[in-house]
Amino acid sequence: MGVGVSNWVLANAVSRGGQLGVVSGTCVDSILVRRLQDGDIGGHVRRAMAHFPIPHVAEAVLSRFFLPEGRAPRTPYKALPMYKQSVSLARQQITILASFVEVWLAREGHTRPVGVNLLTKVQMPNLPTLYGAMLAGVGYVLMGAGIPREIPGVLDTLANHDAVSIKFDVEGLAPGETEYLRFNPRDHWTPQEPLERPRFLAIISANSLAMTLARKATGRVDGFVIEGPTAGGHNAPPRGELKLNERGEPIYGERDLVDLDKMKELGLPFWLAGGAGSPERLQAALDSGATGIQVGTLFAYCEESGMTTSIKDMVRRGVMQGAVSVRTDPRASPTGYPFKVVEIEGVNSRAEGRKRCCDLGYLRTAYREDNGRLGYRCPAEPVDTYVKRGGTVEDTEGRKCLCNGLFANIGLGQVRDDDEDERLLLTSGDELAVLSPFFRTHPDYTAADVIHYLLSGVAATNGNGTHGSNGNGRGSLNGHGVLVNGNGTGNGVSTPAQVHSGVVA
């Protein structure tokens, strides 16, 4: 659900439905400035910006990027400088503002909690993104695609508006050498009151990682999302030797299963994700001791998701015609993680044949140059450029530009000089291919329809058949827009199960 699919509209709808709406925090800065350049249809972005507690930042961003009439046809978007280890205060402020706007809008008009999902792998924007979300009152932070061991402590410190740092992954460092990413809220303004520290849920795929985070994280871990290899977006690679099936997909086995009995021994709530989007899977999750489920794919194609209407219609129609499949591509992502790609007959949905161009740069890797400075490279950039920066030709083979492809999915793809539109790169969970019955009975469905469907097979357990008032419901659902607070936290109304809107990319 990353890059604008699990947007504020969807998260707001899911939270209003009694679950946990989760916005994607990935690339929100570029999403913000592109929405402004498209005229801020409906005025939603500007409405949220008016509440930003650092007014001069909002004014500067509006002055620089807002086009009241939108862009002229075939006019490229004005781009932001790509992130590096150190960026200007103005660049950080755009990120803080963008994250604030997304969470503020997701929270508008209701009192339910809202979450934000970030990728550990996308390191460089994460600290200002977290701070912006906290300024807007985010209730949950979810992070995976790596080991987010330092993030709980970061949340503790940011709640007091104090300076934070995390280790920065840099290739080619000397033994014992460490680089850091640093962020200080007080560089941007003089805050008054402390912020509420959001709860932290780590997205994991192994018991060992859950135990490490529970015992060795720099602060409190409040629960886990256990994401299996059938989930959309990035998957953890199989443990052991990489073997491929006849479709060229990684083969997962028993070593890749999480022992739920061991998870229960940790004493923390957990949600199951990956192919979990059905009433039967929710009930099975609850029976196994889970607090609930995370659901992505069903929400990705509902009315409120950020994916364009034409793409949603195309995919739903293709599923019902049997013309859609989902492939786990071991090479597509520049991160090196397997990545789910939706394949539709007659549609180039894998960005194949696209002219290589890296101008967003969220998945760039830092490396130590011979002169001692830090450089940045991405295996999806032009091959010659990547090789000049110390990469290998072999590492570029099969790589796709996730950044630009995912922006195209939400109607914010960059305009190129050759008049060729940025190509789609669709991702969904494996369950997409079997959703034909649901799509046939729900031709135009909403987030509320998904929640009703998922909860339809779960019996109430709190004595009154509907809702409790202190967060003591039996479980929760989570996905592209939902999570119910039945985990004993007492921070909102609970239902017999919880759903939350996760981020798939």
C-alpha cells in the first residue's frame, strides 16, 4: 500500500469504520508537492496545511509548489532534491509538513487512532517523516523491510522534541566505522508541549526477529505484524539457499513459517498478514492467538484507495476474466528483496522497456567513495551510471524503478520529454487472483464494505454482541486501511476483531 495507495482518504474511512486506518509514509513529500502542482483538488492539502504548527514552512511550500489552475498539459512536475545523508532544513521541512498533512487528514472528523507505515529500508527521510506524523497525533507507527531496532527509542526522544540519530547503512565502510542520520526538531522551531508517543508495531517474518526486537530494541515495542510471503509489495527472502520454481519465483518452505506459539510467549499482541483478507482467515487468526489480521489487497481496490479508478477497474475486470496473476519477482526491486508484481494479459504492468531514469531516489544506497565522501546509487538507474558509481552490471539485471512506477499507479507519474507516460508497476498480494467472487458481488465497493465482509464471520465475544469501550475486544484486522483496537490498550472503541490498513510496497 506504499506510495499513496493507502492514503489519508482510505485510512480515514477505515478508522471511521472502527478499525485502524494506516497511511503510507513512503514518499509523502513528493506526493504532497505533486498534489499541490495539480491544483490541490478539493482543497484538502491546504486545509491541513493551515493547521501545521510551523506556519512559515507551510507558506513557503505553498508559494513554491501550489498551482491554483494545476499544471498545463504535458508539463513535468517540479521535483524535490533527492535525499542524502545531510539535506537542507527546507528539504526536511517539506517532509515534516507532508507527513503531518497525511496523518492530519486521516484523523479529521473522528476520534479513532490512525497509524503510519514506513519502510526501514527507505532510511533517509524516515526521521522527519516520523516527527511530522507525531505532530499530527499519529497513534501507531508500523515498520518493516528491515530491522527497526532503533525506532522505538527514536519515538521516545521525538516525543520531547529532542535530537535523534540512527545508524546509516553505507556500503564500503572501514571496519568499526559508523555513519549516522541525524534530525533535530529544534532546528525548525521552538516547541512548547511534549508530544504523545505513538505505539510501535514491528512488521516481522521470523520468530528470531520478534524476540530480538522485544528484548533489544531501544524502546518499547507494542506488538508485531507477522507478514508471510503471500503479502503484496516486498517479501522477506526465503531462509537458506535461494531456489526458484518454474515461474522464476523464490520457493518458501517450513523454515519461513513463524511459530505462533512462540509469539504468544512474548506476551505482546500480534496480527497476521499475507493472504489474510477473508472472514475465515480472520477467525483462524483469532483462534491461533492473534489479535487480528492485516489486510491490504482488498482495500487497494476499494473506492477510497489512492490507486486511479481506471487501474482499479482494469484489475478487477481482469481478475474476473481470469487474466490476472501475481508473480513474486526476485529481481524487480532495487532493494534486493523479492517483490510482488501484478501481471495482466495485454498490459505492461512491470515497467518493462522503460528508459532507465532515477530522479526520485528513495531506494538509493549510500556507499563510500575512494575520496572518502558518500555517494549514492540505485541498480534501477542507467546501467552505465550505476557501474561508474562502483556497482556491477549483474546487479542491474531485471531491476525496475519502483519509485516512478508506483507513482504512476496513483496518477502522479512524471511526464517525460519523449511524451511517454511513466509506466505502471502494480503490486498486490497473492490473494488477488482468487478475489473474483468478491469483485462480482461487490462491483463498486468501499472500505466499509470490506470491513463488514471481514467481520461477518466473527462472533462477538464481549457480551453485548457489538462493541466494548475499553479496547478489550478479541482481535483486530489490519490492512490498507484498518485496525481495530481490541488489544487491551484502552485507547479507543473495540470490536470483536481488528483490521488495519497496512502498506504493501
